[in-house]
Amino acid sequence: MTLIKKHDATGDAPREFRHQSRDRAGLLCQLEADAPEQRRWAALDLAAFSDAADALCDRLEQETQTPVREAILTSLIQIGGNPVVCGLMPLLRSEDAALRNQVIEALQQLPEAVSPYIERMLADDDADYRIFAINVLANLRHPQAPAWLQDVIERDDNINACAAAVDGLAEIGTPEAIPALTALPERFADDPFMQFCTQTAIRRIQGHGA
Amino acid sequence: MNAPVPLAITEEEFQKFRDFFYRKTGIHFEENKRYFVDKRLIDRILATNNTSFRNYFVMLRFETSGKELQQLINIMTVNETYFFREEYQFTCLVNSVLNEIVTRKRPSEPIRIWSLPSSSGEEPYSLAIYLLEYWPRVDDYAIELIASDIDTTMLEKARQGRYDQRSVAHLPPPLLRKYFTALYDGSYQINDDLRQSVDFTQVNLSDLAQMRAYRDFDVVFCRNLLIYFDDTSRRIAAETLFNALNPGGFICLGHSESMSRITPLFKVRKFPEAIIYQKPR
């Protein structure tokens, strides 16, 4: 029998080689360490400090290592609240598509904190930014989400923003959205794709699949 | 006065719910589960004081706390465990995973395997039996089996190692005879050697401070646990499991669970027997 039982289940690795203390100041220093592993642990531990949101968001913008980014986002989601949303929203303008997607997923996990900012995001001058806001809505657990998406298809002049909202409504729309969906193709009469995607969304809302 | 019309779930409602539940949990209900799903859905519609599927479904999708979805997940998933459950992952362990792990082990270095939640012990003891019976190199390495659960009652039951007929029903009879003693009341007592081979500990996967100490694992079996968590807890758990693994270590989830839906931290590895996840080296 070579299965052995240890009284210490927690492994043989050295437990701690700390260069910084595990208080807020020490962790903020560690968040800028050269070693990604140290930055990752600092990010995870900073979840305990609600006023660390700004520093975590700043670090997130520069960070290139996936495990560190994920740790930062996990802590930001735990901290939650307005400072986190305000720190994450500008990152939707990043050129880094992976970071944008990670930020969209994080915002989706903060429905109450993000909701006061949705109308402002949907009114942004940059159509791409509005589309990312619509992507947030498509999987946001908030009762207003279908109404916000409906508002997009009634008001937004950008066809890609409207198409993204139609996609979202196909997932989370209710029958109240059907008149707006029915009217939408008239606004983009030159584009047969819009006719197709609104019909698909209506069928899904009505429960006919596809 | 007319009697109230009993609630019923239409075919379209079932489809709609099935799609939604799949997107949220990765669990897909076949048509033959229709009665099972309908009954539990109706129970939750009534328990939440809703009068129709439609009202309940709107509440379910937009409730910010996610508590009702969690309730629903709890009753839609059957929380059962038995010896050799989802055996293909144990086969993958002995045929593929361990052979890869030992290529980067020094001879004196132990292989560490973690089972959580261990519940009443069926999974870690299955691992012990599988290693002893089916991994040809078992005598060449020291293997540590750690089994953890949040529930101390379950841990005590696991340490005792006494099981009913249902728990051992999937064990080949020769292995049942070899590792268990049949008792007069129809239950089975696992033998002392196996009981001594597993270290049972109490943990809370959501407690970062406690979990910080759990490190250096080569393989983690964490099956059918994450489906019970909400999105944030699932994400924290994934971080914790990542921290617990050695670089290149593997994690096995339940067949309806997907790490890729939670985090990009792990690589997907396709072995002949199973798809499992790996911490990058």
C-alpha cells in the first residue's frame, strides 16, 4: 500500500516569503511587483479593501497576464459598488478586445451597481462603446434590461447598435418588445439583414424557437 | 365558485426554460425529464407566490440577487454520490493524467490528489481503489489523498466508511469483496487500510484565508459543486482551485460543468477518456 496519509493536508511548499505586509499599503506595493504570482496574490487579497477599487482598475488597464487580470476582476466584483463600475467603464474603450470582454463580463455581475450608468452609456457618442454597453445588458440580471434594449432599437441610429440590441432581446425580450421589433426594419429599409434578425427575435420571444 | 385551474407547463414554456437553464448551468434536460422538470418548476412557481410560468420566469431572469435561480438549481440537480460515479474520469486519471504528471516528478516527490466536496467519502475511496487496482505504477510513487468538505457531519460519516447497498452498487463484485466487509444489517464497511489512506479535512472553498494553505495539488476532483454556486462564488472558487494546483496540474469537474464558462484561467485538455482542465505550466 503506497497511499500515504499526512497529518498536514496542506502541502510542502514554503508557505510565506512575504516582502510586503498584508495590509492595504503592503498589498498595493505588491500589486506592482515584477512577479505575476505576487501581483495575483495581492489582487486577491485586496478584495478585503473596498477602497482599493481605483488601484485595482489602474492595474487592470496595464496588466497583461491573464491570471493576474482574472484575480483583479474577481476582487473588483467582490468589492462592487459605484467606484468599481466607474473604474471599469472607461476600459470598454480599450483597444484590447480580451480586456473589453472581461470587463463586460464583470459589469454583468454587478447589476445593481451598473444600472445607474446604463442610460449614460447608451447615449455615448461612440457607437462601439454603445454596442459594448448593449453587450453588458444582454446578460445583465436586472429587470430594466429588456426596456433599455427596447429603447435602443427605438432611438439609436446606428444599425450595428440596433442589431446588437435585437440579439439581446432575442435572449431576454418579453412580448412588450414585439411592436418595437416589428417597426425596426422600416428604419433600416435598405438592409434585409435587419428584417431577418428582428423576425428571428420575435419568434424566440413568442417561444417558437430558432 | 370555480376551482382554481391547476398550473401546467406548456411545451413552449418547457423549451424556453430548458434553454435558459442550460445557458445558466450547462445542464441540459432531455424530453424524458419533462415530468421531473415540470413538477419542480411548478413547486417553485407556487413557493414564490407566482400565478403563472410567465410571471415566475420574468422574476427568475431579472432577480438581481440570483437567489431563486440558486434554489432552482438546488432542486433540479440530484445531489447523490456513489462509488465509481462518472468512472470515465478515474479511467482518465490512471490511463493518461498520472502518467503525464510523473514525467515532471522527482522519485521522492509525492503525488497529491484532492477530492472536494468529499461528501460521505465515496469519491476519495473510489480514487484510492482505482489507483491501487488500475494504475500500474502505484508502487513507484507516494500518493497523498486529501478529501475535504464543508459539512462536518458528512466528514464524520466518510471517516467511518460505512455504506448502504445503493452506494456500492456500481462496484465490481470482486472489488466489493476485497475492500469491504458485509455487515449483518446489509451495509458495507470499508476496510481499515483504505480508511487510513485518506486524510479528511473540513474546508470552505469560499474562504480565501483558509484555502491559502491548500496548495501543491497535482489533481483536483471538484465534481458537481460549482453548479450550486452563484456567478461570483463560482469565480472565487475557480481562483481558489487555480491557486491550489501545481503548474500543469489537472482539475476534473462534473459532466455538466464547464470551467471555460467561468474563467479563462485553465486550458481544456482532451484525453481519450475525458475532457478535463489544466492549469498552464
